[in-house]
Amino acid sequence: METFHHIVLALVVLANGIAAGVLVGTLLGGFPLMRALPADRYVQAHAFFSTRYDPFMPACLLLTMLGDVLAVAVAPSTAAAALAGVGAAAAAGTVVISLSKNVPLNKWVQTVDPAAPPADWRDRRDVWGMWNRRRGLLVVIALVVNCAVIATLS
């Protein structure tokens, strides 16, 4: 069972690391660049970026969350189970924010005419950025906690 737990954790950390890398990349580069663009260019850039990460990014988040739940079930210690549970909760929070906040805004941007953006496009863009920071923080927390799970096995 311990070998199975190690395999599960390796897959969790891989998926979690990829998801965290993507979201940290958007926080450090993608969104600051897009935030500086005028409305027409923002809509074009957003359409480009948002189609690049689906369905790969959601799959990594779901694999992280489900893998952490499985890691809780097969954990060799209470500490490993507790940490994996925190990782699962952080990954679940990332999924909830993505589905309830970022995805609807992504879909809205796809309907915007770049030549005639609505008056509130900046506000909506900033709301997307705020929720992106929150989900980015959660996915990084999940990664740190999942690395800590591995450390408990030593």
C-alpha cells in the first residue's frame, strides 16, 4: 500500500505543479500584460490565452484534488492524511473559484465585441484578476502542502 501511496503522491505533485505553474505564470506575466492592453487588444489576447489552457488545466486541477482525496484514504500516517486533506481542500477551492468566477468571466469576454467594449469591461477584467490571484494562491498552497506530505514519508 505504501508504494501505491507514493505513486499517487507523485501524480498529485506532477499535476499540482503544472497547475500551479500555469496560474503563477498568469499572475506574473499574462495578466499584468493583458491588464495594460486597451480593450480591443485585451479581448483578443484573452481569447488567445483562455483557449490554450482548456481542458489541460482543469484536468490537472481535478487530478490534484481527486489524487489528494485518494492520498488521504491510503496515507500511512495521520500527518500525511491531514496534509493531503488540506491539499485536497485547497485544490477544491481552486476548482470552485475557477468554475464559479473565472470561467463565467472568460465566457463573457468571448462575447465582447473588441471594437465596442462595454463601459464596465475594466471592472470585469479586474474582478477576473482578483479571483485569479485567489485561485493562484490556493493552488500554490496545495503544492506546498503536497510537497510536505512527501516530506512526512521520509
